[in-house]
Amino acid sequence: MPMMSITPQREFAHHSGTTLFAIAQGYCIVMGADSLAGHTDGRSERFLKLHKAGSAMVACEGMGSFYGTKNGNVLYSADTWMRDIASNVPPGADAGAIAATIQKCHPFQEIFAVEKQAYSLCEYQDRKGHLANFLVASAAPDRLAIFQVHVAIDHSLWRVIFNLITHLDQPPPIARVARVAIGRTERIEAAFVSKGNAYEELLSSSNGSIGALLNGDSVDSEALARVVLGALRLETKANPGAVGPPFLISKLKPGSVETHSFTL
């Protein structure tokens, strides 16, 4: 799905809403992302926020694109850059290797080196609270991993910093549920911590799978996928102008990755 053309009036364009959600149990991780990006002037576009890289899946939340200060050319596109990661890492690269590549090679550092562009990134962070979050997951026979790379500007050091957050890094099987939600996640969090409307909606859309998970039962990858898809739909219902389909859902098992696209 190519990125739509945008008249470069702004130096950056951002996602006013993105939902990334990953959940793991047993020998499987299921990871999902929406595909809608909204802009402050009311425009919207759809592009892929979830890509395969090596043996891992990587998704992004935050700045979608950045335009040059002189000629208006696109200096950074999240969609394009994630596809470039996939073509520049070894076929078997796991989540740890992909997370390290993001920290080492992300173009925000080069963009920040130009003073006017640095202040534009600071303006974005003032609105958003950070520049980007990358969620990376992989499943191997000896290791299930979910990492987050949080990208922000350290004003005291005057540079872009990359903070690696480990959400899961242990051998399978995972007995208890491990989950991480990034972006627009209020309804997802409500569904997992209460028995209110959000829980009832997700219980229905997941065919009871969230109830089994919260009861401590083991479920299969299809049930995990129903929970992730239902969670993305929850956030779309709550934020229809910011979060939306198609939803990409990836099931990661040792030795295999399956990705499917879903509409509402």
C-alpha cells in the first residue's frame, strides 16, 4: 500500500492516532496495528505500520513523515524506512537485532543535525510527548521477544535518544499472558482491567477469548488473534477519525510468521 502524496506545507506530518498491540502466550506472539494516519489539518491517509524484517515484525507509532526545510522533499517516511529495514538485515535477524538497528541507523539523528529541523522535531515532541515508538517482536524455539524502542529528544543533551524497553525476553512456553499496547490504548486497557463496556465488547468480538485469558486459561494462536483484532476495533470505535482499518495481524511462532489484513 503506497503512501499517498502530500503537499509539503509542513516540515513533519504525524499520526494523531495509532494503535499497536501485541500479546503472547505459550509458543506464540500475535501483533497488530491499524493503518490510519490523521493530520492536524484534518487530512488522513492509510499506510502500512507493520512490516516483516528478518524473522521479526516491526511496527511504528509517532511521526509519519518529515519534509526537508529547503526543497520540501520527504526526508523520512516511517512506512518506507521500515520497508528499508527489511531489505537491509539478515534473513534470520530477530527482534533484538532489529531493535539495535533502529537505535543505530534511524534517520532522526541525521535530521536533528540541521538546526531548523531540530527545532521542528522539538515542536513535534512538545505536541506528542515523543517522536516515535517502535514495537518489535520475534519468536524462536529458544526465545520469545517483544521490545519497544522509544525515541525522544533529550533537551539537556540536545540530541535524539533511543530507549530500549524489554516487554518480553524469555524461552517459550509463556504460561501467563504478556501484553503491550502503544498509542491510542485507553479502551484496550479498560477491557483488560475492568468488567465494563469495553470488556463486554471485546468478550463478544473475541468469541470469549479475552475471558479465557483473564481466567488464566491457555488459548491457541487463533484465540490470541481474535483478541488483538477485537482490541484494534475497540480503539477504532472510540477514535474513528484517528484509528482505522485495514488492520494487520501477525502471528509469530517458532519458524513461521503469518500476516493477514482485516477490515471492520
